[in-house]
Amino acid sequence: MEKTFLMIKPDAVQRNLIGEIVKRFEQKGFKLLAAKLMTIPEATAKNHYAEHKDKPFFGDLVSFITSGPVFAMVWQGENVIETSRTMMGKTNPQAAAVGTIRGDFGMVTHRNIIHGSDSLESAEREIQLFFAPEEIQNYTKDIDNWLS
Ligand code: RTP
Ligand code: MG
């Protein structure tokens, strides 16, 4: 089953949005396989955003993403990579639809609340960059067995 890497960025951690954002992916039906609050080392941030290394905003992006704790996660589910990007909304929160995470909580592109992998290749690369294999859980859910 498909997996993706999602990361609640420092702005959203500071604004107490971790629970609200996790709730949306849980309620959609995706399964949480890994999560941790962490401050990203600068080298990891540069590696993570390597595709943007020649862009004018690269320095500010690395400074922002390393400026405080992020909440890094691995989620699993059918078509989770594309669907979670839809749930996040467009990169610029002012263009993101109301009802999406960025559309509901973001104001500006450089503080846009959440990151999500944009392809199968980036999901595999980013999961490996942020999590050791033993940090990723493999489990089934059977809710009826846990109600009483
Ligand atoms: P992300 O990688 O963080 O999930 O965001 P994304 O795919 O929607 O957007 P991407 O093009 O990959 O850009 C990565 C992050 O760089 C910042 N950015 N700033 N000042 C600018 O024009 C600009 N463009 C992008 C944003 O924080 C964006 O999320
Ligand atoms: Mg991106």
C-alpha cells in the first residue's frame, strides 16, 4: 500500500495546529505509521529541499524549516500521495481552496503549514531521509476488538 511523507512545518507547530492537521488525515481514513517532533538539522533540510537549491528562496526556506520543531509523519493509504496533496491545497495559501489545510490555516507561501511528498520517488526518498526503518510501524487496525 502507498506511503507518503507529511511534515507539519514550524509555523503550524507554533500555532498549535498539530492535532487539527493529524485529525484530518485520520478521519479521511489514512493510517499513521510513524511520527516524531524534531528539529531538522541544516544538512537534512538542504537535502530534503535539494530540488530548489538554485531558487532565490532556497536560503529562506532552509532557515524557516530549521527554525523550530516540525512534526514529521509517515501515512499510508490508497493514493495517499496525491490525495494528501489535495487535502493540503495549493502552495500559496491565498490560492488554496477553503477546506484545504493551507486554505484554512495559511496566509503566505513562506509559512504554508505543511509539506507533502509530490511523487512516489520523493515519498520513498523523504521517508528514508527522516525515518529509520524500525521507526515505521507495520500493523493492522481492527476497531471492534478495542471497544471493550
Ligand atoms: P512543499 O514541498 O513544502 O510540500 O511545498 P510544495 O510542494 O507545495 O511547493 P514547492 O514548489 O515544492 O516549494 C517548496 C516550498 O518552498 C517555499 N516556496 N517559496 N517564495 C516563493 O516563491 C516560494 N515558492 C515556494 C514554500 O514554503 C513551499 O512550500
Ligand atoms: Mg514540494
